[in-house]
Amino acid sequence: MKILNRILILFFLTFLYSSCTKEEIKNVDFSKYNDDDPQTNTELDQWLKNTFLDEYNIDVVYRYNRYFHDPERNVTPVLVDRVKPVMTAVLEGYLLPYRKVAGETFVKKYAPKEWVLLGSPSLASDGTGVAGTAAAGRRVTLYALNDQSPNFGMIVIHHEFTHILNQLVAIPTDFETISKADYNADWSKIPADTALKYGFLNNYAMGKYTEDYAEVAAHLLVKGQAWYDNYASRSSVLGRSKLKQKEMNVVNYFTSGLKVDFRALQKEIQEYMKKTAPTDASLTLRPYVSTLYKTVMINLNNAYYTKYGISNNFSTAYNNMKAAILSYSPTAKYNMDFMQIRFDGANTATIRLAFTAAAGGTQYFADYSFSYTYNSATGELNFTKVNQVGTTGAYSNANLFMAAFKANVESYFTGKTFEASRLNVDVSPVDYNNLGAFYEKGNATNYWYGTLGLTL
């Protein structure tokens, strides 16, 4: 094509020169006439070369070529100004997390070597479409990039790379058995709520077990653990069980089969997602406090309070309460085991203290009744002490320490606004999904945190 075009241009110029001698043509730059040979040394091209080709041997194709998509579908080119943001997302949300967790050799060896970017969706005649494809472990094609955020393809990227990893180490055979009876080739006609009920992340995952597997891995990595657990909580009892079984299968596959710490990888990708999508509340704790997460367990003897610290204001209130329980009786000595914040209802809460005789034996509870308000959009939480809702059992025990409780714990939790968050420190992967923190609004040096619980 290139040679033919130049011959035609030369013929055309020769014809003009022989038929009209009014103007002499010299030093013709044929390249500017050749639409088949676009400039390939733009600033963008140099950035792509330096960042991807030189470092990872990855070629990024963004100039339109019909060879790179189904010839029966019309697909538009990606806008040039979309290329760098999209590929920055690929770098920071995919390549660098894998490189940090799995190692340089792993990511350079297994990352697809050709990335094709297209601007519009690739739609079939029945209206279904694909946001991305992977071909033979070598090429990833991303569609619909012109009207989406740079992170739009992140689920697709991790979905497709999971397929590639499955070619290296096969999917465990027991994964397919979890939902074997429910896979359906006619998945596009299945409603989303049906997919949820049967333990699938969407109807596409119901097509076959390989797609189910890739969807579980991608959503856990990109949407995060809180989102995944919240989705599972809305399913049927059986569906929830299946979603959690699939999660553990994927986690074990990465960690044991691929020797890639899945929780560490999940943390790195979540940190990237939160940084680049600060308005996406689903990446925070805010939508899940009191609805998904029903309890916060606090025991200052736990090792993570040594690792990550705790505010002086809270530790003072906690330790004063612990000392008061120990000194309550000159003969019957009790140790405070933990404090637990329990979101009992939409606006009712309990602060529970657990205590055990110093000599050992039965653990007892002392329950203190509160009301609370919580704004899931801002994460703002306020507690108010109310009359005890009971008089026996744990409420009777609470009366034993009521004066010390009012002076220490109640005074700490009331009269302030706390904001739900992750800990503002570098938390290890093993603790990352388990801890929830609450910082006093306007005073970030005062905070409390603990292990999140899904049930009362």
C-alpha cells in the first residue's frame, strides 16, 4: 500500500509538471502525503516506548487498524488524548502492583506483550458487547475508552490477566463444582438479581466456570473486600456461601499455586483505586459501617496496637476502665478482656465490655445502651448515651461499673463526631481488610479502631 501510494503521487506530480510549466516543484516531502505512514515519534509515542516497550517489551497499539478487531463489527479509534491516561492506569493499577508483589521477573514474563486500545464498544447483533478481550496470552484489547474514566477497564484488565494466569496454572478442579449446575450458555438473558441469588457476581459469570473465576478474582482485586462481602451479604444463604467458597479458592490459587500473595496484591490495587477514584464511596468503609460491619472489636493487648499505635485519648479511657474493673472488689478481681462496639439496629448501639475472673473461668459481659446517627455518605458517626434497655444479665453487670464507665468510656465516645476510615498508616496485608478506624472530626490525633465483624 505504501509503495503504491508513492508511485501514484509521483505520477500525479509528473503529469502536473509536463502539462504546466508555470511552477517548478522541488524538494517534495512524500511522507506528508502518505496517510499509511503516520508519524511515530510523537511525545506520546516516546512515552509509550520508554514506559512499556523498553521496560516490559509491551507494544501499545492505538492507531486504528481493522486487523485488531472482529471485521463484522464497526469499532471507532480511541481518541489520542485518552491514550496516556488509560495506559497510566494500566501501569499503576496493574503492572506495578504485580511487579511489587510477584516480582519483576514474573510480571515481565507473563504480562501480555500487545495492548490494543479502541474508542467504542464492540457490540454483537443481539446487543451484547465486550469491554475487553485477551488473545492467546499475548494481546489484550480494550474497548469503549473514549467515554469512560481511565480506570474503566481495570476490571477487564484483571479479568483478562486471570485468564492468562489460568493458562500457566490450571484452575483448581473443585472450583467448577461449586456452581456446576448453574452455568448457562444463554447467560445474557439471565437477570442480575438471579445471578446474585445463585452466587455469581453478574450474569456474564454464569456463562462458564472460567469466566466466573476471572470475575471473582478481578472484582476482589479492583472493587475490594468490603464491596465483595457487601455484595455477598445481599445474596441467598446458599449464594453467599458459594461466593465465599469461590473467594477462598481464588485466594489459595494465587498464594499457593502462583506463589503470589493475593492479599498483598489486593491491598496494592485497592490503594491505587482509592487514590485515583476518591469519589467512589464503595472503595471506602463508609457505605458498610453498621449495615455490613456490625461490630468493632477492640483489645489493646492485640499485637496490631503495638504495630500501628493508638491515640492517647482512647488508650487512657480504655486503660482507666480496665483498672476500674480490676479494682472493683478487694477480693474478687476481674480482668477486662475487650471492648466491643455493636451496631444493634438502624440507630441503636451497645458498647460491650467483656471481663473474666483473674483466676480464670466464665467470661461475663457488661452492656451499655446508646443511640447513634451515621451518615454513610460522609462516614460521620455520633453516639448518645440512653437509658439502659435491660435490667438483668449483662445490663445488671453494667451497673457494677457504671460510675467508671460514665467517667471514661461514655465521656470519650459522646459529644464528638467520628469519621469512618481505614487506618492512616501503612497496614500489613493480613490486617488491611480486617481493621476499621474512626477519627475524631477536626482532630485526627484522636481515634479508635479495631477488628470489623460481620455479625453480632
